[in-house]
Amino acid sequence: MLNSEILRIPAEMLLRDAIFHMNAEFQTSAVIVNPAGDALGILDGESIARGLAMDADALLTTPCIELLEPRRVNLAA
């Protein structure tokens, strides 16, 4: 189960919407979750910047799940 203080972004949410939610909550990172609430990865400034450097217009309308690189997520708190 995820810590309630961690911003959770649905995997299918578009990046532009995720950035809006992150800004509204004053968060620099968020956890991408599947419909069951399981963590799939972390969306952070580095992953956003890396993607925007390639094709900003296309990336903003891309689901967040497509930005993730395979890596382990440890949310134990």
C-alpha cells in the first residue's frame, strides 16, 4: 500500500495532466500506479526533462506509463 502523502498518478493519465497535478500539490515527483493502486514507477523531473528534450509536443499528450524506465520502486516508509 502506498503512503498517503505520496502523490499517485494513474498510468493512463496524460503527462500534461500529471504535471498540472504535481504542481497543484507542490510535488517534484509522483508514483505512477495501475488501476489496482500498485506502484509501477516514479515520474520525476529527470524523466520529464529527458522526454521533453526529445519531442515536447508529442510527450505532453502521452500517457505517463510510456515515460517509465524499468526500475524498482521502494515505497516502504
